Amino acid sequence: MADHPHPETRKSVLRGMLNTIVFVCVMVAIERAWDEHYIGAVISFMMGIGVAVFDYEFLSEQSAIHRRSMMIPIIGMVISALAFISFAIWWNYGKEKQSEVGQISKIPADAPASTALKEPNPQVFQVQFAKIKQLSDFIGKDEDSLRKDFDFWNILSKNISVQNIRIRLRNEGRLETFKYNFYTEGDGSFIMLAMEGKYHFTPTGPHIDEGPHDVLFLVTTKKYQDSQNEIIGYINSPLIPESIKTPLAEYKKIVDQNFELMIRVLNKRMNEGDDFFIKSQDYGGPYYGIINNDYAEAFNFLKPKADVVVLEIAKYLKTN
């Protein structure tokens, strides 16, 4: 007759298997907690507790004192698991709060105009970083995109058309009916240049002396107005540090100078003859594209000044 294992031997084997299950459940709970799967961690942990209780209550026939001593290693393992799971929750919560500030890649030294930024210094508050990030996205572009933001070429084309209306009214003897306000967009703002010898002061402020062949005003577009309002908002924002505001003000200055150049180009050609405007779109003609070429040659590039702002942003956030 085959030998059957002694009951105590079977019970010892079963208790060993149950203890192994408890250990595995606790380890799985720890691993799940570290990977932020907290529900799985709780389920695994409770399974381990259940198996341990089952082992303690039903499989051990030892005295109460001996049973308690047998549970000491399991209790120690459970307490350690609880402590580790609590630490994992605290650690991952801290990482989530830090990541809320935002992440963008580091600006390489050989590409200063890149708008990608890395994690900010912990001393940079979330709301401030968000504002600086908006500025970085606004200014960290290529030359063509920077020009499009302020609508330079559309404004030039629009003002050539407006001056053609002014020429027609002048030739019809109705120049006094012309108002720049009629042709501007958005908030109705326009750009004025107090050109040398073309203004005088009154009690209410400077008065522009625009003759019939002078161009001292530009009508603007809504896109230009929005970009100007945005950059002024950054310059006036208490969230933007002075180290960034200073080069940003220089960038705005070069933008404004380019519109001053536009007025000067238009004024120069208007005083040289109406045909520079009337025939500016006559393809193949002697006046075709003259004004556009004049302005393109005089234009001050925006990107060098923009790059300085981007570098100051990176320096402030300590990303390079």
C-alpha cells in the first residue's frame, strides 16, 4: 500500500504555499503602487491579508502565544508594504504636481530662436511659467512668421490702396473729405509719424501738418492690433521679469521702427509722383512693385532681436 503523507506534513506544505502567496501578493501590491496602479495595489494587498488571516485562523493549531509569534514576520511584512505603498503614492503625487508646470525641450546653444523650453526652476511659479511660455511661443519663430504676426506686407498693400483713394479725392478737389479713420480695421487705430518739419505743438498736443502730397499716417489691421496688444501685455505684465522685458522692449522698438520706415517710403514716393501708387500693380510697367522693393530693402530684420528675448527666457528658467 502506498504511503500517504502525514497530515502535519501536508499542513506544513500548504502553510508554506500560503505564506508564499502572501509574500507574492504583498510584492505585487508594492509594484502596482510604484507604477501608480493604486486600485491593483489595494486588491493585491487585501488578497495577501486575507490569505494570512486564513492561515492564522484555520491552519494553525498551535497555542495562542505560538500563533502570535508565527504572525510576527507576516505583520512586519504587511506594515513594511503599507509604508512603501504610502511612500509610492506620495512620491508619484509630487511628480504629478511638478509636471503640471509644463515641459518643453531645452534650447540648444546653436539654435537660440527655438521656442522649446525645459522644466522650469522650482522657484518659477506655475502661473509665471505659463505666461513666459506664451511669450516664448509668441516670439520664438522664424523671420517670416514674425513679420506675419504684425501683418507688415498686408498693411503696406492696404496703405497703397488707401493712398490711391486719397490721390483720387485730391485730383477731384475733395481731399478734405478724406479721413484715415474710414479705412482702418479693428479698434480703428492708425500709426502716425511726427516727421521733421511736419508738425507743430498746440495746447492740446502736437498737430501733424500733412500736405496734399505727404504721407504721415498708416491705417492698420486687426492682426497688427492684436499683436501689438499682446506684446504690450507682456511688457506690462508683473509676471515677466525685467531681464526679459528689456530685450522685449527692444524687439517692440524694431517693430515700430519698421512701420516708421514704411511711412517714410510711402511719403518719399508720393512726393516723387502719383504713378508710384496708381501704377504700382501694372505688371511689367516701370512703377510695378517699386514701393514694395523700397520697403523690403529698408526693412530691419526682426529675428536677431527676437533671439535675444528667447535666450533671456532660457537663462531665467535656467534651461541652458
